Amino acid sequence: MQLTTNNFLGVAVFFSVVIPTYNRKPILEKCLKALEHQQFDAGAIAGYEIVVVDDGSTDGTVDWLQANASTYPHVRLFQQDHQGPAAARNLGVEKASGDTIIFIDSDLVVTEGFLQAHADGLQRGQGPGGKSQKQLNTQHSTLNTQHSPLPTPIFTYGRVINTANFDNPTAETYKITDFSAAYFATGNVAIARVWLEKAGLFDTRFQLYGWEDLELGVRLKQLGLTLIKCPDAVGYHWHPPFALNQLPNLIDKEIQRGKMGVLFYQKHPTWNVRMMIQMTWIHRVLWGVLSIGGRLNERTMAPFLQWLIDQGKPQLALEVARIFLNWYNVQGVYEAYGEMQSNR
């Protein structure tokens, strides 16, 4: 059953928090505990559910959730074979009871005012009288194909702070490296499900790492949605402290991101997308020069990176490693683009 209480229409909103997860049981526990302890105004939020979609985890996530169901009363669990986050989020939207969706990742720990902050942002985005001028214009456009009025064409985008502090992730302070200029990223957004459906949901061809959320963002922007920044809706994105043994996985992710970037470009062959996926001569030259044609890599830089880690600076070591990680990404982009051209 879909609940239709919605503050886009001037009444309390019911949130469906959709969380795809894959082999993240330890941090998922912290994620869900934080969501179970939300403080909010009942006049603004009618209630909420947490829709967890397990994407074929092999670490006992499903068994643990089922055994601890009473600890997480807001959680509704669904399962699928390992198909990637795009398919998992689509399943979460399909199964959601509410008509306002919040997307977060399963390694995000939120503050107790998280839901209220998104509700306040959505209300603020409607402007005086509950409707923005943009909505009034939109309702006369070809988007409004239904008899009932569409919700305000907005979504809220919260703040994401990266942290390696597992014991107390919310103790991390905001850093310049946490800044994101993304239009739509599923680490922390709230949006009316009707706009997701009108945009066509996530493209499930994005089965490897990267770009499925930003690609949907392009389609949402084409529908005329406005981003409402919501810095009070804070989520702390946990990742383990950088260590050299993570490099093979990080390199593989960059190559995957390059391949998915070309799919992104196939769907939206614009200069903006080329810049986003680093498929330009600028990026090729930049990372080629900085990495000395790939000579600065995970092998040659390992001693320096380990020295930084030993000095208690793992985050700086990771930022230095991004020199050759970006080089791998650009290589992956052009390799995938060459394959695409040869298959035409």
C-alpha cells in the first residue's frame, strides 16, 4: 500500500528511506540504529519506514537482520540476487509505502534530526503558500499529464561528511574534501517518488561501480527539478582508514567507473558528461603528466604512501594515491570508448 501523506501538498510527509546494501553488516548496524532514533515534529512527518534491499550479501546480513527484527521496527527487508545498486534502489522504490523517497547508502550514519531536516528543506522549497513559481509553471507544461497536480519539482540534497572513525562516526568535522558539486547523488537525497517514476528510475545497465545516480540526475534535470541544498540533513559516510592493501580494489573500481562512464556518455553525449567522466584531452594530459605516463603507480609510490600512513596521515596518502587512481580511470574510459567505437 502506498501512503499519500505528503508535505508537498501541505500535509505531513511519510518518508520511505531506501537503502541498498551489499556485505556491509558492521556499518549497516550503525546506519540502522541511527535511523531508529529520529526526532521529528509529528505535524511535519507522519512517519517513516526503512526499506533495506540486500543485493546478494554473503556476510550474513540477511540472517542478522531477520534475527534482530525487533530491534529495528521500522525496517522492511527485501532481497535480490547481486545485480548492483541501481536495481536494488529500483526494487526499494517499488516496495516503498511512502510517496517521498530518501536515498542513503548503507555505510552512512545520520544525526537524530536527519528526517526533520529533509522535511524542512522540502517545505522550504515550496515557497510562500506551499507552491514555488517553478511548480506553477510546470503544472502548465507537458509534464502534467495527470488530472491531479504534480508535487513541487524539487528535491533536497543533504550534506555528506567522510569519516574513518568507526566507533564514533558522527564526531567527524566537515572538511573541504567533503564538498560535492553533484546535482543528484544518492548518498543523501529526498525526492517525491513520482519524479523518479517520470524519469524512468535508475538504469539497471549500470551494474558496475559508478554513475547510475548522476545519470538519473541528468534526466531529473531535464524534467526541470530544482535542487534544494539541505546542509542540516547530515550523513557521515564511513570508510576504513586507507591502507595499501585497499589499492587493488580501488584501482578496479576506477576501471569500472571508467566503463560505466562511457555508458553514461552513450546516453547523454554532451560536453558536460565528457567532463564528468574525464573523457577529454584535458584529463588525459593532466593525469598523464601528473602520473608521468603511469610511472607513478601503486608499485612505485607504495613506499611513500606507507610512510604517510605510518605518520598517521592515511587520508593524505589516499589523496596522493588519487594521482594514479585517476590515471587508471581515464585509461578505463578510453579503453571502453574504443571498444564501443569498434562494435558500431
